[in-house]
Amino acid sequence: MKNNLLKKYSRYLSSLRNELSKKTKKGKLPKDARQQLFKWWEMHYKWPYPSETQKVALAESTGLELKQINNWFINQRKRHWKPTNEMRFAASLYMDGHFSSDGLYRLMP
């Protein structure tokens, strides 16, 4: 019975095994991709938050997935970026909705 089941489902099991092995693959990103990300990082060190358009462009140029780009920037900021107090204040205003889409400061009621 075991052999019959293996024969019948072996193709599905091997594709499932391949799919799972892809998801558990961990390690460093390719060197050329890391170099491109570091180059962007160095040019935007004061405010290392790429826009969605920039993230898509980085993903296309590096061959990485958008999730990998997002994770790289999250990790890089946590490990290597120390925002100044001015940046923290500006970021808190932005996150609280005090800036309008035209970039002007608005007092909230």
C-alpha cells in the first residue's frame, strides 16, 4: 500500500518538497544586489526610506523580491541608522498626519 501511495503521489511530494525548500532558504543576498542597495543607502543616508516606486525599481534592478527589499531596509535601519532628534520629530509629525500631501504643515483640530 505504501508503494502504491508513493507511486501515485511522488510527483506531488517532490514539487511540494521543492517549494518548501525554497521558502526555508536563508542566507546573504547576492553580492551585486547588496552593492546596489548599499549604494542607494549611502546616497539617502539622512532619510533611508525609499518610496514604493523606488523599491520596485530596486527590486527590478537587483532581481530581488519586494519583500526582500523591504526587509533589507528594515534591518539596515535598525542596525546602522541613528536618526537625529529633528528627524524623529519630523517623522512623528508626518506619521500623525500633520503634513498634507502638498508637504505643508497643518494643525490638527
